[in-house]
Amino acid sequence: MEVNLSTLLNPYFSHSDLVGLLLSEGDQMQALFARANQIKSVYTGSKTYLRGLIEFTNLCDKDCYYCGIRHSNHAITRYTLPDTDILAAVRMADQYKLGSIVLQSGEQSSAIFVDRITNLLHSIDKATQGRIAVTLCVGEQTDEVYLKWFEAGAKRYLLRIETTNPLLYRSIHPQNKLHDYYRRLDCLYSLKRIGYQTGTGVMIGLPGQSVEDLADDLLFFEEFGIDMVGMGPYIESANTPLAESQKEKLLPLKQRYELSLKMIAALRLLMRDINIAATTAIETINPQGKVYGLQVGANVIMPNLTPAIYINRFQLYDNKPVAAGNLPDYLGSLESHLQPLNLQLGYGESGTSAYFESRKQFEANC
Ligand code: SF4
């Protein structure tokens, strides 16, 4: 399919427009990237927001077929960071003015887990005197729990839908109540209703996934009114059912990488002022992938602050790049890549999505 380049100037995109953008190659793909970069600089500016990622436990009750830390994977060593280590990572984020952190874990719903997160939110607020914005990425919970954490200080939540095709979703999860597509969707709506800055994302290049599915994903983000998106290529994880059973259906890594960049660029055209992360999975295929992501529409980057001794144990997929290492060195290296692109790191900024600000304003006026 040929891309009509005038499509790039549209403020609205149909499903077939998006499919065309996702199939673009060569000069047309470069034109898509250039347009997305232009729109990004007008609508979100030249700052890249920083989110310090703390992967605080790889314990998970669920069994998603694609995930390296799934409950049934007995080949990995489980860990849980003590609160003191989590708070040390938060203080480091504060010291280097990252402005925000993401607390990520496998999914658990016990009362002990819920109370632990609640207490941590209070401790983080106290330790940083409210300077650090917290995003939670700890899976599906009840409305009551989401509300409890919101009131304890978490104002952002990331819950990846992974794919918006319910049949594809079923094919990558066990068929039981714990892995129900519609339950996950309900959780996203709950988060938005409660008032969270709501984030989601999908995997790109799943076995059996079509570009039409991906165009549907993009339209879902728009229709839902999502505030932030983190999406990246599907990368196989050894010892998982999906990696072992569907190898022959996989796109080559290079195609998954390019498709991921095109998804970021197309989303920037579709939702001009949301936050879009350049995810670690892109970097797994190309070490410069995050920087490329920032050149085609992404405006958020997530340095990993998980202590080095644990980081290899949070392997959602194979060959995941390791920690930022020494944080000041990592930030310095990032700056040196971004400077020639006229991009700066948003030190000290919580990086609220402009889309979220407008959405709240609109809701307040209704
Ligand atoms: S994707 Fe998330 S919920 Fe599913 S097994 Fe992995 S950590 Fe658990």
C-alpha cells in the first residue's frame, strides 16, 4: 500500500490511514518519522521527561504466556526488594532530579501487598517532601485498592492492555478469570474514573498480530483518551509457552523494531500532546533504539534504578538491557546523544502529560 504523504498533514486518521502509515517503508517511513518529530516538538517541546524505574519484586500470581517472570517459570530466582532499598533508589532519583519514579512489579493482590504499597507511597512522599511523582505499574486490582493508592499519593498508573484484539489476547494468556481481557479493560476505565493519569501500551509483532490489529490499538488509545503510552516490540522469553510454540509466526527482529518506531510515530500524529515512552524493549533490538524513539515522537525515558544485583532477575523477555549502571554517567551519555538533536532532559520535572492537563480542565468545566 502506498502512503499518501498528504495524510501526514491530517489532524484525523482513519483505520486505513493508520494501516498505510504502519506499512510505510523507505522515504515514506522517513517522512512519517520527520512529521512525528515535528509535531512532537510543537506539542510537547524539546524536553524528555525522566522516570526512574524501580522493579521491586518479580513475584507474580499470573501466568501470561509471553512473560519471563510468569508464576510457572521455576527457572528464575525470585526476589523482593526491602523497603530500605526502594527508598534508597527513590532518594537517588530525587538527588539527580529525575522528577518521577515508576514502581513496577509482578501482579499480586494480597492484603499484605496492598498495605505495603500504601505504606511505601506515604514513605516516599515523606522522604522526598512531595518532590517525586509516583507511577504505579502493579497490575489489576479492585476499585477500592486503586482508590486507596490514589489517596495515598499515587496519581499515575500504567496498565498495559498488551493487545486490544480480544482473540489475540486470549491466545497469549491462559483462559481463566485471572487473565480476562474485559477485566483488564474494566481496570483501565476504573483508573481513569478515579482520576489517575492513565497509561497503557501494547506489544508489537506478536505471533498472529496484523497491522490492522495495531491500527485498532492506536484507535483504542485515542477513543479511550489515554494520557500516556509505553509500547515496544514483542521479544521472546525463553521457557515461556509463547516463545516455544509460535516461533514460525514471528516477524524478524528488524521488522518488529521498525514497526515499533512506526507505531510511536503514528501515535504522535494521532494524539499530539500525550506522553509516549521510548521503552527498553526497543533498545534490546538496537542499542540506540531509545534515542531513535525520541526522534520519532517519544518524549519519556525510564532509567532503570533497580539495584544491579536484582536487575537480571526482572527479565520479562530475553536480553533485556541491564541497569542504567552509574546514574550520572547514564544521564551524561544520554545528554550527549540528545544535545545534537536539540533535546534536553527534563530535570526536576514531574512531566505531567499535557493531554491529561487539558482533559482534567475540560472535565472540570463540564
Ligand atoms: S506480564 Fe505481568 S502479570 Fe503477566 S506474568 Fe508477567 S509480570 Fe505477571
